[in-house]
Amino acid sequence: MTTLWQNNDLFNNLGPAEIPVALQFLHAHNRHYVKGEALQTIGAPFRSAGIINKGQVEESCIIEDFNKIRLHQFFAGELYGAAFAIEHVASPIQLIAQSDCDVVTLDLRALFNPREPLPAFYHQLMQNLTRLLARQNIHDTIRLHIANQKTIHDKLIVYLRHLPSAPDGYQHLPLSQTGLAAFLGVNRSALARAISRMRAHHEIEVHGNKVKLLPAKFHHD
């Protein structure tokens, strides 16, 4: 294993000597997936969470008419599937490798059935997991807020308002326009037109992958 996954917030405040012991405690295993391979399928038991060591993984669900909705794009160093794995539910989502991936799978249920005596890092690990789950809950709430907007314009405004701003007021867009369209659940060409209209109406300034929301006015999509 390389040290990239060790930067995941699950291991915050654990010492270098504690991390290998924590991995053993969580029954960690290395897994390799080729591009297009499923890490998790819909309906199958969600047995393990994982941290991506290399590559990208897409989380999505299937709705009516077998349309796919992209829910999240996971990158190297990120944790996926924590809540599902803890509850060991039949998966409502699928995880597909977007490139060749190396993953460290984790049995988070081990945290809820520990053997005495508890390891020294146990409470820190639980605290870190709680914070990660809270962050995921916030992310899901934002996604729901976006999904409830009727227009592309409003979906984009909600998305931008939740991005952190730099001191100069600009927000860094972490996704390409194609990725952003998938995240918002809209057509890429329609998104491009909406962005062009927003620029023309002086709602936003765009410089490369940086965007600034300008003072609100009355606008029409």
C-alpha cells in the first residue's frame, strides 16, 4: 500500500504506528478493479466500505425507465460506502470503476462489535467516522436541494452557493462541464446554454475553472 489513503480523514490523529493496527482491526484488504468493473451492484449486500488508493469510481442509481443518475464521483484518497456498509443493507446504488482502480476495503462493522480491551485508537476512529458520516449527510442534503429545483439555472445557483469561496470571491469548480451536467442531472448542451445566459445577464463571472456569483437580481431561465 502507498500512503495516499492514509490521508483520508478516517485516520485523522492516528499515529503512524497505529494505522497498520487500525487496518488490521477493520479487516482491510487490497482490491484491484479494471475500468468498467462493478465494485458494488444494485441489490447486492453492501459488505464493505472502501478507500480509493488509485483511480476514480462513480456512484449512481437507476430510476424509472432505467435512467441512470450519477450521485457522486470518488477520487483517490476518498472513502465510499460507509453508511451502507455499516447497516449491511441491500445496496440501492452501484459503484463502477471509471478507470483501473486500487481500493482498500474496510469492514466498518468491526467498530460496533469490538473485543475488549479496546485499542487505544478506537475512540478517535469512531469520532473520525462520525464526522465523515455527517459530511456525507450534508452532501446528500445539498443533492436533494439541487434535485428539487425546477430549472437548470436554479440547480446551478444552488450548487455554486454550496461551494467554498476564495478570498477574492471566486469558487473553484471541481468538475468538468460534462461532470457537472451529470452531477446536476441535466443535458450538457442545455447546461452550456444556461451558463452562457447567466454570463450574459451578469449573474456569474467565469475564468477557466473559477466562477464568481455576482449580486442577485431578478432573472429568467
